[in-house]
Amino acid sequence: MKKNLKQMDEETRNFLIVVIAVTVVVGLFFLLTTIRLNQPYQISVPPLSGDNQIQFNEILMGSVFNMPEEAYFVFVYDDKNPVSDIHRNLLAQNQKGYRFYEINLNSFFNKSFYGETTQVEKDNLEFTGNTIILIEDGEVKEVLQTPSEIMSYFEE
């Protein structure tokens, strides 16, 4: 009987040690959380640089004919084509008073419009590469595909 009592005292002692240890750990977590939450939380946001601007010129292929201006250029380009930057700069410098929008053919949303021929109709849009479209009153007025067409149009 004495042996059972001694064994029971040891089990009780071990149980109490575990309960106290768990209580201390939970108490520390509670204390640290309370201290942390009472401090004001500050978010430091770095100022925006010139490179972090929202791109308002890039549109999706489905909105080619739905822009608010009466007349505008749409530059459809393949971003893997090294001439794309030259065409973009030429268009940006010589807009002839029109706003211009850009459509990247390699964008996930526009890949289905990449084709073997260039067709620019409201119901059928397909492009082989860099193309500049002048749209007036929701209708296609001019389509420029080759580098020489693009260069000569903007040299006028």
C-alpha cells in the first residue's frame, strides 16, 4: 500500500509539473501577444518611383473598338520583336494629335489573336506581328503593318 501511495504521489507530481509547464508557456504567449498588440503597428511604404506607374495605354484586344476617343491609334505588337520599341517610340513622338493604345500579342489574354494573316475587322481580329491601326468613329481608317509603311506614314 505504501508503494502504491508513493507511486501515486510521483504520478501526481509529474502531472503537476506538466500542467505548470503548459500554463507557463500559454501565459508567455498571452503576455507576448498582449504586449505586441498594444504597440501601434506601422506600415512603411516606400515612395513610388517613376517606373511604378499604372499603365493606362495597354488594353485588351476585345476593347479595340470601344475606346472613348473619336479617333485613336492602336499599336498591336509582339514584345519579342526587337522592332517593337522603335515603333512604339515613333508612335509616341508622332501621334498626329491622337491618343494611342497598346496591345501585347504575347499577353495571356491576347494570344488567341496571333495568326498567320493580319485581318482587322470588328468581327475578325488576327495579327501576324507589329501593326498600327488608326480608328476613327469606331471604324478602321488605316492599317500599317510593315516597318516601311509605319516609317513613311509618320514621316509625312
